[in-house]
Amino acid sequence: MDRQRDRLTSGEIPVAVYGLGKMGLPLAAVYAETTGNVTGVDVDPAVVETISDGQSHVVGEPGLDDLVADQVDAGRLEVTTDGETAAEAAQIHVVIVPTLLDDENEPDLTTVESVADDIAAGLGPGDLVIAESTLPPGTCRDVLRPHLTSESGLAPDEFGLAFCPERTSSGTALRDIRGQYPKVVGGVDAESTRAAAVVYDELSENDVHPVSDATTAEAVKVFEGIYRDVNISLANELGRLADELDISVREAIDTANDLPMCQLHDPGPGVGGHCIPYYPHFLLDRTEEPMAVTEMARRVNDEMSAVVVDRLERELERTGADLADTSVVVLGITYRPGVEETRASPALGIINGLSDRGADVAGVDPLVDPADYGARPVAIDDLAEESFDAAVIVTPHAAFDRIDWPALEPMTVVDSRDAVDLSETAHREYDLAGSSDGRPPRGARDGDDTERGDSMPVNATVDGGDDV
């Protein structure tokens, strides 16, 4: 085993990493700094060209720019669009491409299988294939192993196959890959598990946790996502009670979490990103056992964008305004602060819901163009020159801290993230689920809706976890 470790860390064992996206590039860079002999593969020529120049196309990842530049400059990381050629040279093949859903919410393995074709074209006896892409439980055993066997001409026991789920978050990818959390490994056989454990024991400073098989490892990843989806849905369901109970549910949740056995997540406008909204569907309708809790959680979280629009419409009606005749600015289009990702973002449903009800919708986001998502783009620093009837805070980017709320014309503001305190401004504020400092949704507990005086707000952004 020591000989294998030496060969791995000295560059004698070539590694190919397939998929150089926001998780794949950090993984390839860490593999390069550990092994010294990595070829990264991506289908996008622009991505390959950027990395070849020693630059990272992934934004918002501390340390990644320098790491990529160093590894490329040292010749430890090369990149290509030619997966088959990379596979012929490699002995360890790491797959980290997305598994999305089709129009019927069924897992789409097309990209994973396409990578498997490239790997099979160069797969040799003794090679190890590691899947980090999140997969429906049973995929390595029932799909990838037969596929690789059939396309490569090798017997199933002539190569290794293991599932080792990525446990990384946007914004902390390098930290996470290098060992923030234990690394889970599970192979289709005992030798695959052992080999994968050796690899990740070198990459990670944390423990390596071997499990019984690849299907168990796949389930670990999916279960982690489902847990968060269900927990968030419970928080959202409780958060919707804040109006009726005239309390801050956020305060109640924060206090309940004093007990270690209670770990409620934060309520919000829904769940976005490339993980949590997708993973429940890796089991839903694919098992004979009913999954009522998981299914209901998905429905609750999907409905939250409509809940936000409903709350805004109701608050406008209290002032005698009609949503169909109002102009609304949506603050934050990406699903998470500081992350350039809009997949399944709650903002998209909110923009569509507002537009469907006749509102004139504008959008502000420092990372993406709101025009691409159906909203008229407005720059942060131009907000004071605009006149809006309402605003919805969806994603509290740090850049929004410079918004001078008192300088804006008074409007109805729905804060879905407890991101700002406008209680001493002229704006009419509604905090979804209340505020963490104890204010119910409309501020004063006596329900006083009288106009408030102008003064500087106390801004507070919240640091949401991945996909929240």
C-alpha cells in the first residue's frame, strides 16, 4: 500500500477528471496539487482555453485562481476536450459532471453515460473509476459497471469502480475537498473500496469513511440532500404561521435550536441550486415504498415562491394598491448570496409569478443579468433614481449592503430572508416568518401599520448554506 501511495503522489499514476465546472475544477486542482499528474476534461472549448491560460472560470472560490495558475504553470494540470485520449493515458478516472432531471423529473444520466463512453474507450486492466457525480442509488452497480464492461471489453473484475460523493459547498470548495468533512467511499467490490480509500486518504486531511458498497455511498449523498429539503420545508411551513400567531417564527426557531436535539433550518422563499431541489427525485417514483414525507417537502418548498408573491399582493391590498398596477423590484436572482448560479432559484418563480399577475418587474443582481430571467435590469447604484411600488428581497448579496434605503421612495418591501431592518424608515416592511430579533412579520406586535419615520436602516445579510 505504501508503494501505491508513493506512486500516486509522485505522479506515476495519471489521473483524469471529467467535468470542470464549479465543483469539478476545484477537485481537479486539488488532485493536481496532490498527485502532480492530472488531465482535466470538459466539453466546453472556452472553459478549456481559459484553464490552459492558467485562469479559473469559476468565480467566488477563495484560493482557486492561484491554485489553478500554479498547477497549470507547473505542468501538473493540463486540460482538453478530448475525453477518449485523456482516458487512454489515465489510470484513475474521476467523474464529476451534473446529473439533472428531465421534463418528467426523472434523473437524466445522459451526461454521465457519455463520460462513461469516453472512459471505456481508454479503460485498461487495473484502472479505477471514481464517480463523484451525485447519482440515484444503484447507478454504479446497475448502470455504470455494466456500461463500462460492455463498452471496454473488460471483465467486471478487471477494473475498479467506486462512488465517492462530493461534499462541497460553493464558496468553500477547496476547504471542503481538502478535508472539512469525512470522505465517504464505497466500491462495487471490496478492492474498489480499498483503492478509493487510498486515493482519498492522500487528498483529504480528514477521515476516510468506507461504507459497505457503492449503493450505500450513493444513498448517503442523496439522504443528505433529502434531509435538508425536508427540514427546510418544515421551517417554511412553520414560518407561514407567523402572521396567524402574530409572532416571529424565526425567533421561535432560533430559541428552539438551543436544544441539541432540535436543529430546524431557516425559513425562506424556497430552495434553489443544483443539489437539494433535485436529489429527492433520485428516489421519488423510483421505489415501491411510498415517500410521502419527501414528496410533501418538495411540494412545500416549490410553493414558497408563490407564497412570497401572495404575501406581497396582500400587503399591497392593505394599502389600497393592486399588484397588477404596480412596479416591483426583485433583489437577488441567484439562489444564494455570492454564488453565480440560478438553477432552481426561488427568484425565478417569484419573477414569473409577479409577471403573471400583471406587475411590472425589475431585477437587481451583481452576478447575473436580470434580463435573462424576465426582469428589467437595474443597477444597485441606480435604485435611488427609480420609483417602485414594492420590492422583494430574495437573495441578500453582500453588495446590497450599500443600498441607501432612506433615499428610496417609500414602498412596500417583502423581506423573505430577514436581511434588513427597515422599521425606522418610511418603507412598509413585511418580514416573511418574522425577524430573528423578535419582530413579527409586520413589525409591531399590536399590528400598527402607521407610517414610520425616516432614518438609516440597520442592514444585516444572512449567510445561507448551499441550495438554501
